[in-house]
Amino acid sequence: METNASSSSLLFFDICTDFIYVGTRSGYKIFKTDPFTLEHADDTIGCRLLSSVPHTYFLAAVGEGRHPTESQRVVHIINVSKKKEIVSLPFMIPVLRLLTNKSRIAVVLESEIHIYDIHYVNFLKKIEFTAKNPKGIAAINSSGKNLLAYPGSADKGDIVLYDCSALQVYREIRNAHKGPLQTIAFSPNGELIASASEKGTIIKVHAVDKTNNTSYAFRRGVNNSIIHCISFDSRTSTLLAVSSGNGTVHVFNLEDGKGNKNPSSGWRDYLSSFPVVGSTNVRAFTTIPLGTPIKSLCAFSFDSTRVYVLTEDGKFSQYKLPTNGRGEAQLVRHDTLF
């Protein structure tokens, strides 16, 4: 869950949403979400990309690019507690995205992904794309199967799930969307993957397991929009928050998609025999207006009762979800990161 929030700052939550990471031209800061406090700060390297290694003091970082020591083509592995670089990984072209889980580091370039063992930072595999991925769209699983997700096509909404342990393709989800992918995200329990196309009107959720055909579809809106972030709640993986370029955060409940099968006849009867096919008319049970079209990230508190929102202007807001399942989310706290 990350965004290049502006030319001078980067924001993301760690996988458990316990911490917020802020990368700037002058360094990085780490804030605890609850209670909101500054935990670490370092001004030794300007950061364009950051990724935290779960349950450790290690960070992977890519420089802002203003001078050679902060190259956009070098990944730095940093010990946060000691404020010390452990190792650096140079590349020939700029790094577009960094992904980490408890066993792997994935470095996303325009036409390939490099996979490393996280314990010894040993190179394991280079995945070469048949089509370029200029936006660095990719996601990595934090639990369950050790999977990496990335687009399978430049003009269609295919998703490739790659097994980072076996170092081979696990499965492909074909035609998840009609158009090219814009955003993908795994659920914290590792069982689901959510996606949005470049249109941003429909959010799809698919089961990760190749023997499970369960899927859901939710309507964010009718007008095209940039989708900045998709995030599941960590407690149940049944709530889904989606932040969009029109300045809203939509919150969906996967339970609302159950039983809402698309109308079927003929060949659709066969498709409707799958466990769940969500109707694209299922809408959010609450929508959080941010007041202005602004780039944002969203996540859930650990107990799934609040939605966290980070905006590119350095604001951190917490909204309490309605207790009756539908209604307005209430702003309960507002803090400033920079």
C-alpha cells in the first residue's frame, strides 16, 4: 500500500497498518498509527521508493535521484534501528516499485522483476515481461502462498500470479477486466486478490487458489477514475477500501456480494454454477468524501472499526465505520505528517 504522493514525498502503511512510512527528498520518517507518534527519522538518504520488511527493523529504499548517492537505479537495504546500510543492489534502469514480504524482495522494473531471498539478499530469479509495465504495477502476498502478482498483458486485464518459492507461474487470471490493469492488491490472509482497470469503475476480487473460482465484483461509480489504493481489512479480509482520484474512499463488504449472481441464460448458466459471482451493481456501504480530488491511500485499523486515510498533502485521518453496517463514516482524528 504505497503511493508516490508528490514529487517530494512518498507515503505507505506497513502490512499490519501499525506504522506509516514517509519518504521525502531529505530522508524518511516512521510514525506509529495508534497512538499516533513519531518512532524513527533519518535524513541520510532522500527516498523515492520505500518498502518495509515485515516484523523487522529493515527497509528497502530507492533514492530520489538528485545526486549519484541517491540513484533511482539502486536499491538500498537499511537497518532502521542502526541507521546503517546493509547492502545495495544496482540496476541498469530506474526501479519502479519495491515489494517485500517475510522471505522475498521483488524489484519491479519496466520490463522485468528481480526476486531476491530476503535473509541473505541472494538473487533468485528474473521474470521478463512479454509486455512492458511502465507503471510498475505489482503486489506481493504477505501470508499464505508466497505469491507475486503482476499484469499479464498491456492491453487486457490479465493477472499473473507467480510463486516466489517455486519460482514459477502459479496461475493466470484471464480477463479479470476488459481493459489494462491499474491497481492490484492481496488480502492480508493471502486468499484473495483485488484489482481495478484503468477505467476504475468496477473493483474485482478473485480467489487466489487455482482450484477456487469464487469471485466478486463491486461498482465504485459510473465515471472513470484513477484508483490510488485498494486495501482489505486485516482481521477478516471481508472489508475492502478503495481510494480514487475524485477525492473519495469507498468501503465495500464482500458479504454484500454473496448471492448477487449475474443474470444467466445458456452459457451463463454454466458460469453461474460457480460458488459466487458478484453483481457489478453492488455498491459501497459507506463513502468517505475527502473534500477535494487528491491522491490518497486507505487502510483499516487492526480491529476493522476505522478506516485510515493518508493524503498527498501529509494529512493522516481516521474515520469510524458505521456500526449498523450502513451510513456515514465519522471523522474521529486528524494528524499531520509533514
